[in-house]
Amino acid sequence: IRRIGVMTSGGDSPGMNAAIRAVVRACAYYHTECIGFYRGYQGMIEGDYMEMNARSVQNIITRGGTILKSARSKEFLTKEGRQKAADNLKKAEVDAMILIGGDGTFRGGKIFNEEHHIPIIGVPGTIDNDINGTNYTIGFDTALNTVVEAIDKIRDTASSHNRLFFIEVMGRDAGFIALNSGIGAGAEEILIPEENLGLDRLLDSLERSRRSGKTSSIVVVSEGDKIGKNVFELAEYVKENLPDYDAKVTVLGHIQRGGSPSCFDRVLASRLCVRAVELLLDGQKNLMVGFVNNRVEACSLDQALKSKHKINKDLLRISDILST
Ligand code: ATP
């Protein structure tokens, strides 16, 4: 392998720049050329890339987002689109690709490899942490810290006015962000898609808290929660049924994707991407690098795509105990 391509795809996440830097620097260390494609698969289809060397990634480890930009490419879903991408890789003499993104990115990479036999290594980069084969995805830890900091601020105003706040956090159909930030921020209740709490239990719990002397409450709601009401309807429902509560809603939105990556995410990105380059140079392919039980481990792309990794139900129990 003489030349490795790298790209970032799907939703951006803090730490993607640290990942790009690690790929580029590891390539430089091993005397392998590296080029970066812009806007994920779309840049591969358009042949939009830049040659990268150790100096082209200086000072990016601290920056959120991705200097290579990210995109969702409809064209890559078609055989013709993937053919264009393969032709461009050939023209640019790229022997292998490192794909930094989420499960959609890996699904695309797997099909691309089956059709065009270009070796692929996937690196999990998404704030949602919803990928099998790794305990942590790049960006998850930073997003948690952002969410906890925001909830801390909302708590200040909640406790000054005896208010109940419903705070919607990201995670798509996974509750990892809600569950961990909810515990970290001391939430009263945490609503996640994996475990439907039910409206009655929510009302009971809030009523119990009020009787026990709590003057304000925070409920963290995952955006994919399946309680049957969106976060605004939920607040209305609680106001109708518990008139003592002044219920407010905050949707944290895209601030959760931004910001300088935490040290954890920088180290994770660095470790995963050095291994990704080493695996390719070692002749391996079609793997995803992950972080499992404190070690960097690779699994097949198939395994990474097989099922979402499960939330730790013990965290729900901890949350219940601590909101007593
Ligand atoms: P995130 O988890 O942050 O959303 P993701 O990688 O899952 O990241 P997607 O938009 O699902 O984000 O996928 C990224 C890109 O991968 C898509 O825009 C598309 O170009 C490509 N892709 C996804 N699924 C497939 C597929 N089945 N076949 C070919 N390409 C695909």
C-alpha cells in the first residue's frame, strides 16, 4: 500500500479532526502517502481531494468539526455513483481508504468494497455512540460534557423558579447520550428509546418528588424516545395533570455536535486511527477499529453493522436510586 485516502462522512462529531490528524501523521511516520477527500463519499465521486502531509494537520487537534467537511451523499447510494468514486480513486492512485463516520458510512464502505475491492478500514465517529464493536465512538464524550454543562446552567434557573425542565438531547434512536448525561447532571428522570417508562410512571415519579420537598426537577428526554409524545407535548401533558408544576422545554440541538474535543476523544481518535493505518499496512481490510475494555480492537465491518450495541440497563437502576 503506497497511498491511503481518508474522509469524514455522515454527521460530524468533535474529535474527527484529531482522527484525520492521526491518520495523516501515522501515514507520514510509515512513509506512506495520504490524501484527504472532502465531503465524504461526495468528494470521492467528484474527485475533490487534497494531498496531505504531517504539516497540513497542524493545530487541528483542538478544533471541533472536520477540516475535510462531511456530507451525506445520495449519489453514493447508486451503483453509478460508486463507480465514479472507484474511478477517481484509481486516477488518484489510492490503494486503500479510511472512513471516519457512523453506521451508514460503514454500510456504504462495505458495498463499495464488495463492488470495487478497495480495502477499507472504518473508524467510528459519531456523538450517538450507537455502533457495535466499540464501547465508545469519537465525539460521544465531548457531547456528554457539552450536555452536562448546559443542563447545569438550566438547573440554576430551574431551581430559582421552582420549575420543571424537559431537556431534549440528541442520540437518534439510541439513549446513550440521555442516559449518561442524565446521570451526570443529576436528572430526576431519563426517557430513552430502549426503555419506555410510560406516562403514568413519569407522573407518579414527579408527584413523589414534589411531595418529598424537591423544588425543581430536570427530565432528560432522548430525541428518539418512544413515550408517544414529543418533548413539547410531554410538557403540556404534565402541566395538565400536575398543575403545580411550571413545565418548560429546552431542545439542546446542534450545540451538542460542536466544540473542542475532550481529551478522552482526542486520545481515542489518536489510538483508533494509528491502528487503522497499521492494519492497512499489515494487509488487513474491511474492519472497524473500536475501543473495547480499554483496548483497541478490530472487528469485521459486518459485525460492526450487525446490531446496535446495547445500553447498560444498570445505569437506569443507578439513576432511579439517585433520584430518590
Ligand atoms: P451519523 O451516525 O452521524 O448519522 P452515518 O455514517 O450513519 O453518520 P449516514 O448519512 O447514514 O451517516 O451515512 C453516510 C453516507 O454513507 C450516506 O450519505 C451515503 O452516501 C452512504 N451510505 C449509507 N448507507 C449506504 C448504503 N446502504 N449504500 C451505499 N452508501 C450508503
